[in-house]
Amino acid sequence: MSRTKDFMPDGIYYEDVKNYLFQIGAIKTCPIHGNILIDRGLDEREMYARVTSAYKKDCSGDLPISYSAFHELVQDIMRYTFDACPECRHAME
């Protein structure tokens, strides 16, 4: 199992926040190693603006967690993304 899977954050809202990041195009998974998250290179400020907007729109003003907790989860998830899949890169060596 990859170190990414072992150390990824978890919690009740983790999957929701990850889905927002997929929805806005900030991350994707490696097509071969589905547990590896790839950072798609959005500008950080643009990413936070877009993910916060998607969160607000989806929750219709009734936010299940605070913006600061939401942004902490975004940071945690983005901390475990890669520019390219390390498993694929390793296989190419």
C-alpha cells in the first residue's frame, strides 16, 4: 500500500471536501493508481475561492463545518497530492 493512502487525512467531512476539490478540477486521481491524488496546478488563491464557492452553493448557507475547518481539510488533502504519480514515476525508472 502506498504511503499516500496510509497518511491521508480522514474524518466525517474528508470525502465531501475531496469531492469539492475534484468538482472544481483542483485534483484528479492517477488513472493507474487510483489512490494517488494528483494536484492539477490551479493557482492557490483561485482554488480556495472556487472550492469555497462550491461549498457555499452546495450548503445553501447552512454550513455543517466552519470555513476555517473546511480550509484546514483542503490544506490537509492538498498536502498529500503530487505533481505526478510517484508510483508511475518509480515504474519508469
